Amino acid sequence: MNGVHDMGGLQGFGPVMPELNEPLFHADWESRAMAVTVAMGASGQWNIDLARSARESLPPAVYLSSSYYEIWIRALEKLLLERGMVSVDELASGHMQEPPRPVARVLRTDTVDAALAAGTPTQRPALNPARFAIGQRVQARNIHPQGHTRLPRYVRGHTGTVVHVHGAHVYPDRHVSQTLPPFDAHAEWLYTVVFEGTELWGEAADPQVQVSVDAWEPYLEAVYA
């Protein structure tokens, strides 16, 4: 989906200004926003790619006017509403009005550290040999899918070089095909591809700039000399 979230390479938003000694959270509510999002993600009612898709599909005006954790909370509300786990009235009042829906898993206080340390590995056994190898020239496909994708818009149609092969990992574009479990955990080979800045933005770009993008195999095509 070509959403407003895909801002890489766009002009008009000004320079990125890193904040010196930036704190982990700028307000107490931000840490709570992260905690409740992680806790609900552990319930198994959606996966990480569905969560990303929910954030990316927020209305453009809402997305651009929201802070990082505001986007997280708005997306969480959307996920909960879609699954009937909360009502509009409950969100407005801040109080539960209906009995909670049972979930597959509950993240408890004594299991948080272990769960965060374990993460959610996405690597899977490869079913086919990798099509591309380190040093090979590839082109990012010029695709504009209606649904979720992890291929940045600004590299589509451009040529780069494979510098790393990561193995087979869950393919995000298919991971969102089912909105409720069980999810499609089909895996595809994942590569790191380096693009020259001049390839992406033309001769006016800094010739020393390179951009590395992790790209799944269906995003790429071989380049033949």
C-alpha cells in the first residue's frame, strides 16, 4: 500500500533533527502505551505485520498529526474494535462495559522479561534454494500492492547489489492475508540490498550515500548484463 507512512526519499518534510540525549519516553503515558500494545500483541489475536498495517492504514491527516506512540495507540484501538474486543463506548469512557473476550495467551508480569528476550523469531526452514547470491545485481520490482508491503516505494524500479542473505523469513505481504489466527506464516528468502544514492535520486545526490534495504525475494528481479 502506498500510504503516507512510506516517507523515505520524500521532500518537503524538512531535515531529520536528532534529539541530543533523547529519553526513552517523553511522557509517562508513552511507556504505558508501549506496555499495553506489547501485552495485547502477546494475546495472539494479530501478528506484528497486522499491527504495522493497522498503523500504516490510519487516515493520512491522523497519521501526520500524531506522535509515534499516538500512532501506536490509534492502531491498537483499531485492532481491538475490528475484533470486537472493545466498543466505541468503552474507548470513549475509559471503562469496561462488557465482559472481556477470552484470548489465547495473557502476558503476565512474571513472564514479561522472558517474553521480550525471546521475541518472535521469523526465520523458517527454506523450501527452495535462494534465487540470488551475494554480489549479484538485482532490481526492486515496481509494484504498488493494495495491501501491506515492506518494500519502500523509493527503491521500486531501481537496481542494487545483494550484500547479505538472511535465510527464509515470514513474508509480511502474506502474513496479513488472514486477519484472525491461524496466520499464513509462509516464508521467503530475505536479502540485504545496497542501493547507490545516485541510483535512487539522480546525479544531484551525494555520490557517497548508500541505502541498505532488507528485501524479500518476491520483491526482487535479476539484472542481466
